[in-house]
Amino acid sequence: MDEIVHTAVLGAGVIGASWTALFLAAGRCVTVFDPDPNAETNVRKYIERAWPALDELGLTARATPDALRFVARAGEAVQTAQFVQENVPERLTLKHATYREIEPLLQPGVIVSSSTSGLTLEALQKGWKDPSPLILGHPFNPPHLIPLVELTANSETGAGVLDRTEAFYVDIGKVTIRINKGMPGHVANRLQAAIWREAVHMVVKGVASVEDIDKAMWAGPGLRWAAMGPTTLFHLGAGEGGLQGFCDHFKDTFNGWWDDLGDPRLDDYTVKLLVDGMVKASEGKTTAELSAKRDKMLTAMQIATRPHRS
């Protein structure tokens, strides 16, 4: 995807800053828009913190860390862009207003990829006169370290946009999936929501502490899931019998567990239980300190798991 050289990032919060760092590392020029007067300072600091991990992951071979500029309007940011990563806050009216501003200024053939985590492509498309350039490209936070991007297109998406978007993301080191039917939360967030729902249920029921439930995840299935997905792992769990053998053996067990899963709600009582548990589990560490620890571990895991992927 050498033809996509000029990129724009609209919205420079944590997600937008992370995309900016990755685009620069991949040799792209980046123009950033964010109405926050501190955006440039914040983004440059973020890039400085992210760069060692990107370098360690071998993603900076084509790096252009100085090919970065900041502009005062979204329309100005997209005028020369061939690829636009939109990270505007998750308010449909705000996203639609952004689309109305940029649509008349887009170059022919440009791709506009939205990072939205909760809105559907159909809802986003209503902010366009011609939604053909728009595609949903949802990353996992932080995008410069987590490879997943979930892609959603539909009949209103322009011809070739999905293929070109996927090729661009793969070229900058991402792992893509195609979502065939749009749902709120897409795929990965729905999986996260299902797991967290049961974690919250067990906290409320007093089964274990917040810290120990988190520990059960990272020291148990989380390690396996970093290598392969749950269905593949269960396929391996029955040896030569494969997934059929696993289901034959464990279907009644899983049906019983599914029937017993909880359905908690984040009311004031539940939120307080979770927050109090998190305070204890954090042992006085700040979110910045925990984020730095997370990023170091993510970098190490990426390096460890990359060779077996194709």
C-alpha cells in the first residue's frame, strides 16, 4: 500500500495519539486535528513514550517521526489525505458534524476509517451525502501495541474500499477481521463484555476478590487466548477427537455453566464494590504506572507470539 502516504487523524485523544505514533512509525505523513489546545503537546509526549516499544517491535524501519503537523480544522487535515482515521468522541451528532465538514474536501479515492467502538456503520453513514468512502476500522487500545482491527463494510461502502483498507492496515502491522453483520460493540468488545459480566457477577456474589478474579484470567485462560482463540483451544483440548469430541464430552457441563451465569448491572452498589476492589488491587500504583507496566508486557508478548503467526 505504498500509494497511501498521506494520512490524517481526526481526534487526538489516547486512541488518536496511538494511531498517530503507529502511522509515523510505518513511514506515513500524518496531519492531526483536535480542538483541544493542548493536543499537540499531548500527542508529541505520547509519541515519545510509545516510540521505544514501536522500535522494539521492529515497526519503525520506515519511520518518519518528524512528518507530523497539526491543524486548526478537520477540513484542513483531510485536504491532502489518502487515508483518514476518525477518532471523534462517541457522540453521533459530533461525528455527523465532522463528516459534514470534511466530505466536500476529500480527495477522490480517499478512505475514511472510523475507530468507533460502539456505533454501527449504518448510524455513521447517515451523516454523509455519499457514504462510499466510509468504513468502520475499530482498533483495540492502544492501537500501536494491540494488532487487532475490526473492519465493517456494507452495500453503501465503495467498491474496493474494504480490500484497500485491509491492505493498508496489514501493511502497517495490524491483524484484521471482517465483520459480516454489524452489531453494537462489534466482535471483540462483545466478548470482553461477556467475560466482564461474569467477573462482576462473581464479585457481587463474593466468590472471589477483584484482584483474584483478574489474576484467574491473566494467569489462566488469558495466557492461552494470547496464542489462540477459545474455540481452537477447545478443539485441541480433546486430542484426536477435536472439537466434536470436546463437545460430546463437555456439552452438558457447559450448558449447566451457561444456565448459571449471572446478569449483574452497574448500579451504585456494584460500582463501589468494583472500585474498592480495584483500589486494593492497585496497591497504590497510579494509572500511569500501571499503563507503563501493561505496555511493557504487551510489547514482550507481541515479540514472543509473533513468529508463529502467518
